[in-house]
Amino acid sequence: MQINLPSGVSASFHARAGSTMDLARSYDGAQGFPHWILAGTQTHARGRQGRSWLSPAGAFSASLVMQPRCSPSQAAQRSFVAACALRRALASVVDAGALAQKWPNDVLLNGGKVAGILLESFGSGQLVERLTIGIGVNLGHAPQNVAQASFAPIGVADVTGQSLFPDAFLSILAAEFAAVEAVLDQQGFAEVRAEWTAHAARLGENITARTGREEITGRFEGLDAQGNLLLLTAGGKRVIPAADIYF
């Protein structure tokens, strides 16, 4: 297995894992930070809000461990860094016009969910000392019999007829993540937000946000300076920090 990584970035491979997020929690930092953990298969993969994430053979399953030493709001910006990097990486293997970003952390291909992102942070007080970004991509064919999926899954191979090896995809993704992270460091979140918004699904159209306490429908106006969702509803503008999106 050959993985080409940017300078200062390391990686480890596990043929089989319960979850790369669990492996990231126990990572001792021996290979430095940032560090990618790639798994051949996952038996207990998970997504947002503890939902299960199917990880079929040939899927990309990885977590990036970082030490950002920043505020929680700054750490949350890496969700958009990861999403932009993921869209860029996928655009190297499928038609870029078929890709879209779905707030807060999914990538769509031809309207189906091809990839998801999960963030977990650890620290004390207002300092995030360790951040883990989990990324799952259907590089092969989409998993079958997915129950209660808000967006039907789709795989890269469903579109191209060919599967990309996960280690090859990691080489592409790691380079793109480093590039977008450099934009965040040098130009600020506004530039990352602008790139994300330029590829946002259903921008300017009506969508529905379900927060767990209420369901809000309105016109998707974009993101605020912190990355919160902006909806223009019949009752005025709403700022939504967390929700599941439907359209």
C-alpha cells in the first residue's frame, strides 16, 4: 500500500477496525499530528448523532486526528474544510458538476449521498486540544437496504463503473485537506465558507431543517460567519446551528 502524504502529515492503516473514530481516540500521537487512520473495513462505523454508518467492501473509511488548540467554534470550521476537500477530491474521479455540498457535512453525487463527515472534539474549557474528523465515502457501489435514509446512498462506482482504491483516494484527499486548511489559516473562514457556498445544494430554494424540537421550512440563504445555516422563513430569518436537512 502506497499513500502519498503532504509534508508533516502521517498515516496508519488497519485492515479491520470497529471504527476509525475509536482508533483515533486511542491514538497516542507517536507519529505526530495531523495523522490519518485508514481502515480496510469497519464493523461498528457511526455517523452523526450516533447513527450507524454502513461501510461496505471497498468504501473509504478514515479519520484525521488533529491538535488545533483552538476554540470550539474554530474547531467546527474544520467540518467545512473537510467538506470542501472532499468535494475537490471526488471531483478528480467524477464530474465536478454532479457534486454538491449538503449542510452541515455531507457530499451529494447526482443527488444521492456519496460521503459523510463526523467531528468529535476533546479539550478543557474553551480550548479544543484534539479534533477528530471521520470521513466515509462510497468509493465502490452504494450499500443496499439502507433503512430510513433521508437521502438515498450512491457510490462512485455506480456512476463511473470503476472503484478507486481507498489508499489512492487518501493520497488525493490528504493533499486537498492540507490545501483547504492552508486557506483557512492564511485567509480565514470567510474564504472557506465562500467555496463551500459556491457548491451548496439547493441554495436559494426552500428546504426543511429538523432540529429535534421543531421543523423549520424556509429559503436557504447560505451560512453566517460561524457556519450556521440561514433560513428565510415566513416569520423572518432564522439562524440554525444544528439540524438535519431535507429537500
